[in-house]
Amino acid sequence: ASAATELQKAVFAALGGGAALVAALGGERIYDHAPADVAFPYVTFGRTAVYDWSTGTEDGSEHVFTVHVWSKARGKSEAAGIMELVRGALHDADLALEGHTLDNLRREFEEVRYEDNHAVHHGLMRFRAVVEPAG
């Protein structure tokens, strides 16, 4: 499988395996694409970009992906708390990827904003991973 697919599977496993995160979400509400009737709060896996990270002697790829946190609670504290748990599960994590090696995984950016048109707090987190083929 592609490095991007394996990385996404590992991210979902890491998030779904976090008991504190699952408890904060009220269940394993971690989606690639959230259903229309989803209960809040929940997490979605967002945009992904893959760049060639190969050198003259080694193949590799850089993956930049987003994780979104959605909350209808009053104030930003619920979204911020969930984001802290996501960061704890992924930042500097040593995730196992089938057929690939994860060199590093770092949180690069995050913000929480209120979206008036949907009356939700939206947390946005951007991560960067460097992946090489196993072998």
C-alpha cells in the first residue's frame, strides 16, 4: 500500500487507541468523512499533501495532513482539550507503518476558531511526517 494510506491507517489507530481521547469524544468519533447525523464532539482527518523527499541515495516522502476537531460546547475549552489529546497521540509518535518507516511525525500548527455559520468551534491541527520505504 502507499505510504500515505499506511500513514492514515496508523494515525486512525493511534487516535482510536487513546482511551482519554475516545472518552473525551464520547465514543470513537474519529472519521475520514463524518456522517450527516454525527454527534458532537468529533474528529475528522482532513487534507493531505505528499511531497517527494528523496535524496540521491534514499527514497522518501513528506506528508502534511490536517486533523479537525469539531465541538458545539460553549467556549473553546472542549475543542482545545481534545486537540491536546490528539497532539499527545501523534506528536513525536513512533507509529508502525506496513512496508514503510516513519522517520518523524511533528505537529506544526494549530488553531481554534468559532464558525458562526455552523455554530461550532473548529480546531485545526497540521502535522508533518517523513516516511521512507522499509528495507
